[in-house]
Amino acid sequence: MLSYRHSFHAGNHADVIKHIVQSLILDALKQKDKPFVYHDTHSGVGRYDLTHEWSEKTGEYKQGIERVWQQDTIPQAIQSYLESIKVLNNGDALRYYPGSPRVARAQLRQQDRMVLTELHPADYPLLEQEFHRDRQVKIFKEDGFKRLKASLPPQERRGLVLIDPPYELAREYRDVVQAIFQSHKRWATGIYAIWYPVVNRYDIEDMIEGLAGLGIRKILQIELGVSPDTNERGMTASGMIVINPPWKLESQMKEILPFLKEAIAPATGHWKVDWIVPE
């Protein structure tokens, strides 16, 4: 459909949890000198102006990153995430928010590289402009799942694949399961991080059942909710499903999620960290 524009939602609570998990995984990959690849299947434009009329129309960032940004005491584990935001903003004023490619770019070393994919005709040129002449970044205007299939296994043998489709269509939940099935056969040691929105809990349960049935070990679920599940329209929670997570990620998120709940949704929020399939 290609109607989804992330500019309306940049910096919301779902972005916060997604990008914190992403940053922690990249932190772990950097513990070794060997190069890694970061592969983003649905990249967006790279950065978002929170003063733009689209962001101001929804104001979702005000219930997300703005609440975290205003906290006096921040867990040490999310410093890399916050640094990726600070490098886009002069001083303490929060104007620009990084999409997942910018979060990753702030973490890359000289030996690492990124593969970005964006199919939206309006977002692709903005993404190209954002990383113009950056030799560590390769950008494709292709279907993200097809490019992922063509790119694996990577020459580095280490890295992170971030999968975060807009889920405009019900089949996208099944597409994620199929993409993991195909990708894991090609690159079993890679780290795969799948973002999901909780709009209809049954869709998430079906996707988790599908992933659990693939016979893959080490699948961790991380979720942050801002309100109880409901049959009404709207996202009540979001999360990340991580295959082959770094060994510290479980304990790190158990420290971070209570902080996020209190900062973003102290009265109605909830969180969880569970193994879908243990090691």
C-alpha cells in the first residue's frame, strides 16, 4: 500500500523501545574488533523533524522520547541511544529524532557497514540525501524482504538485521515469519530484531506461534505497554522479538523497562521480558 509515513509517529513510545533495544545490540557487537553489518529492511527517511506539522499533528513524541528526555536520572545502559539523539540536536533542545538508520550510524566504526532498504517513493530520496556520499552505507529502493534474502549471508558473518514493517496489511505478520525462516537458513548466527505493534493481540500471538514453530532456539520477547489491550483502534503496546540476543540483553531490559514505564506511562503501563524459545 505504501501509505504509511513514519513522520507522524517519530519519537513515540514504540520508537523508544525499538531504538533502545537496537542500540544495546549494537553496543554488544562492538565489544569485538571484528566488523559487523547492520541491515535495515524498512528504513524510513533517517531523521525526523519533531517541529514538522506532521509530528505536531499527532504529538506522539510528547508521550515518548520527550518524557524520557526530561528525566533527571537515566539508566547508564541507554546512554548510547541518547547519544544518537544528541548528535542530531544542538544543546538540550529536542528537535530532531533519529530513525533506526541514524541510530545505527551513530554506533558504526570504520570497519562496519549498513545496508538500508526503503521502497516508499517519497521516503527513498530523503534517505539517500541523508546518507549522501557515505561510503559505509548502501541504500536500495527495493522490497525489504527481497533485499534481505539477496544479501545473506553477509561477508562479515556478524551483525544485526532490524525488521520493522508498518503492518498495514494482515499478511505482513506472516511475511515476517517467512523472512525469518528464509534468513535463518542462510545466516543462523545473525541477530534478528523484529519490531511489532500491539493493535490486535491475536496478530502478535499468531506471529509468535509461527516463529516458535520454526525450530529456532534463543528467541527473546521484550514489550512495553502504555495502556491495557483493547478492542478499540490504536496501539496500546509494542515490542521487540530478538533471535540470538546478546547475553546481557535480558538483564539490561529488566532494568530499563521499569524506568520507561514510570517515565512514559506510570499509571497504565506494563512491561515484560520473556523467552519465546530458550537456548
